[in-house]
Amino acid sequence: MKQGWLVIVVTLILLGCTDAPVSSPSATEPVTTNPALAPFIKVYPASAAAIINAGNNFSTGDIITPKLSAAPGFKFAALSSGESELGEVTLNSADPIIIHMAHDSQEVRIVATNTELRQAVNESVVSGNRIILLQPGNYDLPETVFVRETANNLTLRSLSTNYRDTAITGNAYNNMFLVRGDYFTLEGLTLGGTSHSERKFVRNHIVQLQGEKDADYLTLRDNRFIDSFEQMIKVSTSSDRTKSGDYGLVENNLFEFTDGKAPQWYTGGIDAHNANHWVVRGNTFRHIHINHLADTRLTEGAIHFWSNSRDTLIENNIIYNVDRGIMLGLTSSSGHNGAIVRNNMIMTNNDVGIYLASATNVDVYNNSIWLNSNYANAIEYRFDGSQNNLIVNNLTNAQVRSRNGGQATVINNVTNAQADWFVDWQSGDLHLAQQPESVIKRGQYVEGLNQDIDGQQRPIDGIDIGADQVQIN
């Protein structure tokens, strides 16, 4: 590497950098990356910088030096190849280069062995302010990673950003990560399972965010979570609910049990108590069910926010082969206030698709739900604490129903969907395979309903019922 390149050509235009991370799960958008380079170079996370090289024609084999415009608070960390300096790169659309960004305050550490990972983690869980980038491989953390209150802004991320080639197994006796610090981030990793027990399950949770310690801003992105005995992600709270784990982002992850079924009933995907302002977007949840004739109890929902959680956005998720789908609240005394649930595809085996219990101010719209059971209700709003809810434009094969005094405005839902309307309901693919007259362009406009589950635009005067907007030429 020529020493002059870093000064002369690595153009990191840091717009008002600070020593602290940004104050929300998503960074401020920088200028737009040159689209001609998009097939060849990717910035991770995407909102942390833009590639601003001029030119309209690039092809495989070209050699360039990327120029970056970084968002406020971010700096260059490393390339996916492990290079810690940004110089000349050879373009290859079949193997795009990943430019890793870090917060300004983060020290960058690249690891390739178990010993290096454990040392980097042990050095980071007290003081934080580090990004640990993992070379592809299989790693093991035999003890709980206890992220202290002082360890803010700690990130573990695979260099490839591909969970298929970088995995970390955990311990058999407790949580895998117990988090009290703010801005803890996991990205591009397979996490869960253990080699320290014949049962192969992490005993409790893969990640527990301790809201009772006022831990906030957890980010889980592009990971695969597998094989925990209890809920994979847990957000706990104080007994008096004066402290909470807030502003979480769970995006583009896969949650599953590798045996195709859950080990017991007391488990689920995300279980959040008194959690406020969370976004759960673009994830897949599957195989969260018991499938055992001797145990007829239901697992928890794939996504469950309760104990008076507030202001949750749940969108664009695919949930299938589960006992229950999305749950907001649980009982007459443990509810939820304020949420949007939209553009989700849900297939359950035993129970309800979307459940509102003592839930208020919740908008449930343009979801597609298939019940693979004799359960009567695809969407329920239950208990007299459920007030001021809107349920509209949902496509189901079962009822939308009130129970125990729940109230909602229920309009424009289609509840007689047929199996052949969908591409493959068994695998959770509830994209439309047909164009039913009762569905196509029959939806009602809802403020904020601009796209479908795939990001395709929904015309205001031609909205389809359900999560999928059919593109008609």
C-alpha cells in the first residue's frame, strides 16, 4: 500500500463529526452514492457514507480509489478484505467490496480467531467505544458477554456482513449477551446454539437488553438468531416500570429453530416489556412452534411487545410456521399504547395472526394472514382496555373479531382468502399469485401507506388489500 494514497485520495468528508454516536438507530442520510458504482461497492451501514466518485460507466476489472462522503459522526473503519486503509480497489460485481464505517469514537479491531475475539470482547465490555470486525469463520463465546453500563457504543460485525459465513455460538447456562450499555450493535452474524450442552440450546436468551438499567438504542441488523431455550431477544424492565429499554432497531434478521420446532412453549422471537419507540422491520421468523402432541401449550408470539410498551413500528416482516404471529399486550392488565402494524405476511399453525390485548391507538393495515388451523380469528382485539384502534385493508382467511369488550374501527378487510390466491402459503409467501376482484385496487388509503412489503409503490387511487401490491402494466 502506498502511504500517499491515504492522504491524497481517501476523501472522507466528515460533515460536523462528533465523538458520540448519532442519537437514533439510523444515521442521517448522506449524499446519494453514485448509482453506477452500486453493483461494485457497498457501504455498511448504508446510511453512514456515500461513494462520490464521478463517472457513469464502471465495469468489472476497473481499478479505482473510492472517495467517501461520511455522515456526521462516522469514519472509515475497514474493507471487507480486512484492509484497514482505503486505497485502490478492483471492481467485481460478482464480489462487491464492502466499506465498513464506524462511529468517530470507536476504536477498530479486526479478529480472526477465538482467542482474538474473546480478548477484544473482554477489553470492550467495560469501556465500549469499539467496533469488532470478525473475519469469516466459526467462533465460540463460552461465557455470558456482560456489557456494562459504561460500555456504550460497542459493535460486533462480520467483515462479510453475511451471517452464512460468520457464526458465534454461546454458553449453555445463561444469556449469550447481557446488555446494560447504550448503542450495542450486532450485524451480519449467526448467533446462538452451543457446543457446551447436549441440548445445543443457549439456556436463556441470545440477547437480553436490561431496560431496568436504562439501556437504550440496541441495533440488530442482518443476523441469524438460532436455538435459544427461551425467547431469542428479551427486553426486560424494572418492577416499577420507571426505567425501560427504548429506541431499538431489529432489521433484516432471520429468527429460527434449526430443528424446525421450538424446544418448549416458553420461547419466541422478540419478547419486550415496557419497551418504547422500537422498529421491527424486514425480518423473517419461522419454526417457532412446539409441534408435539403431548404438549398443546402455545409458544409466545414471534413478535411480542407488552407490559405497557409504547410506539412500536412493525412492518415488512415474514412470519410462518409459528403458533402465534404478532402480539401487542397480553392480558387485561398488561397492554400496549401506540403502534403501526403494516405490510406483514403471517402464517400461523395454532392460533391468531395479530393479537391486540388492552392495546390502544394501534393501526393494523395491509397485512396478509393465513391460518393453517381451525382457529377462528386472524386478528383479535381484546379486553375493554383496547380502544381507538384501526384495522383496515387486511387480507385473511379468518375473522377479524372483538373479544371481551375490545373496540376498534374495522373496515375494508377481506376475510375469505383462498389458498390459490397466494404463491406459497406454507412457506409464508403470501404474495398474490392471482388478482382477486375483491383485493385488487379495493384498498382504502391510510396515511403513511406508500409502499408494499417489497418497497413497491402503492398508488393512492389503486391500493390493493393485503401486504402485496400487484404490479399491473
